[in-house]
Amino acid sequence: MVGYGVVVLVGIAVVLFYPCKAEAQAQAQLNSTFYSKTCPNVSSIVRSVVQQALQSDPRIGASLIRLHFHDCFVNGCDGSVLLEVGGNITESEKSAAPNNNSARGFDVVDNIKTSIENSCPGVVSCADILALAAQASVSLAGGPSWNVLVGRRDGLIANQSGANTSIPSPLEALQNITAKFAAVGLNTNDLVALSGAHTFGRAQCRFFSNRLFNFSGSGTPDPTLDSTYLATLQQNCPQNGSATTLNNLDPSSPDSFDNNYFTNLLSNKGLLQSDQQLFSTNASSILSLVNNFANNQTAFFQAFAQSMINMGNITPLTGTQGQIRSDCKKLN
Ligand code: HEM
């Protein structure tokens, strides 16, 4: 009788606990319907604020997708890039080297947050806003659309040293950049596809001026630069000129999301050294992806959408982890 009772108790326990386990597993993943009851219009709210911002700043979409990238590479996609110093936050990611005087769009993120809070207070995370704004930015610039997976929660810390070490630098060797992608679970397919985001937006002279006059101490420019393009860049970024002058990352269609980034690489018109080395490499798998994306925009768009989902899945906080910030700049 005792043994039977134990079996019954275990049976009840299994029945009672099974749904909880299933729920916990579901919570551990992002999905595209997370806000369908609590904030059904969240995507259109984000899209309309981004569209509004584009009216006065054609670069803003590029800046917003870059924020999502810089968020996800440091402690996962948890909105940590948005936190400012104050309270328990003693150092920000915003002032880390890759972001300082470079990352932008924070005011637009705040506008999106305000607009969402007006419709559905307290439910949408800042981390999800970055993922949704990235998608809206790409599609408004003529790029692909995809179902953004949501359900992230906002982190409680900022990791400045993580931002300094985990975000790739434009001066780094391909091998190091590949390793930084691998460290967050992204492969070389993701690296090549996501680099295609440099099809819009701007870069300051300081990030590539090493290529223009005295490349690696050679006394001559980077030999992988097309000579006409080199002359234009030398003019825009003269040796004693301002380090912060802006240049289009994609000279052929600066504000459109298309596959010209890859056709540029084929004609030695990649702006950053980290861009051009995707084509000057001996790695045949990388070369063939660049060629494929240059010849087939549909293939690029498909790969890009998938890789954005992969990047957006980098160690999100879910369930009861973290919080839903009411102001993206600070902890509740
Ligand atoms: C592969 C390694 C990467 C390196 C080394 C790199 C480096 C850079 C640098 C140096 C800039 C110029 C910043 C400035 O002048 O202030 C820039 C801009 C940009 N990056 Fe990247 N990036 C990389 C990957 C990515 C990825 C994965 C994305 C998005 C999926 C991205 C999106 C952008 C965009 C859109 C801009 C223009 C931003 C604007 O105009 O405000 N980048 N990147």
C-alpha cells in the first residue's frame, strides 16, 4: 500500500510539474508572438517612429541597427548598450571605445520607448525595441523583412570592458574578427552576411585613414584600394584633416539597403579594412559567399535575415530574469 501511495504521489508530482517545465522551456526562447496580446501594435509603433526620424536623418536606420549589434555582442541582447552611468551603473558601454563619439540613435530609442509606453505600459523591453528597430530600419531602406523574435528582458548591468574587447575593430585581422563572432555563437556565414549592413550608414575618417597614405608603415596606400576611390577618400580625409569627417560606407547607394556592399568589395571599394579583407582573403568559403551575395541580392537578403535572427538570439534574458526598463537609459 505504501509503495502504491508513493507511485500515486510521484504520478501527481509529474502531472503537476510537467506543465511548469514546459512553460519554463517556452520562456527560455524568443518567439514572434510574445506581444500579440500585451502590445499587438508594437512593430508598427516602432516602424512609424523610425520612419518619422528618417525624415530629418537619412542615416538613422543605419545607426539603429548598429546599436542592436553592439548590444548583442556584449552580455547578449539585453539593452545594456543603452544604460547611462548612475545608480548602480558605474561605467557605461556607451563610452567604451567602439561606441564613444560613434554609436548614435539613443534619442530615437527613447522616442520609440515613450511611444510604446503610451500604448502598452511596462511590457516591452528596450532590448526588444533595438531588435524591432533594426528590422524596421532595414525594410524601410529597401532591404528584407523578417519576423523578429521577441521576449527579451533588459539586463541589470553594463559591461564596458566587455564592449572594449568583444566588439570587432575595423583594424583587426579577419581571423580575430571571425573569433569574436564565434565567441557569441556566430559563424563565418553570419559574419559575411551581417557585414552587408555596411550597405548603408557612415564611417568617420579615423576608422580607415590608416589605409590612405601610409598603410602598415609602407609609405604607400593600401594596395587593395581602387585608385579612383582612393583619390576620393584622400580628398575627403586629408592627412591633417578632421578625424571625424563622415564618409558613406557604400558610395554607390549610401542610404539604400541592397547588395552593393558586396559588388563594391569585388571592385576594391570596401571602405574599412575589415570590409575589404573579406575579399582579399584566401579563405575560399568566405570568398564564395562574397561572390554569391554580389551576384544574387535575393541570396544576400535571405542570409541577412537569418543571420539577424541568429544575432538576436545571443543569450537573451527571458522569463523572470532582468526587468522591463521604463526608461531605456537607466534601471528601474
Ligand atoms: C564585422 C565586423 C565589424 C566592424 C569591424 C565594424 C566596424 C564599423 C565601424 C568602424 C563603423 C563606423 C563607425 C563610425 O564612424 O562612427 C561602422 C558603422 C556601421 N556598422 Fe559596422 N562593423 C562590423 C560589423 C557590423 C555589423 C554586424 C553590423 C550590423 C548587423 C554593422 C552595422 C553598421 C552600420 C549600419 C554602420 C553605420 C552606422 C551609422 O551610420 O551610424 N556593422 N561599423
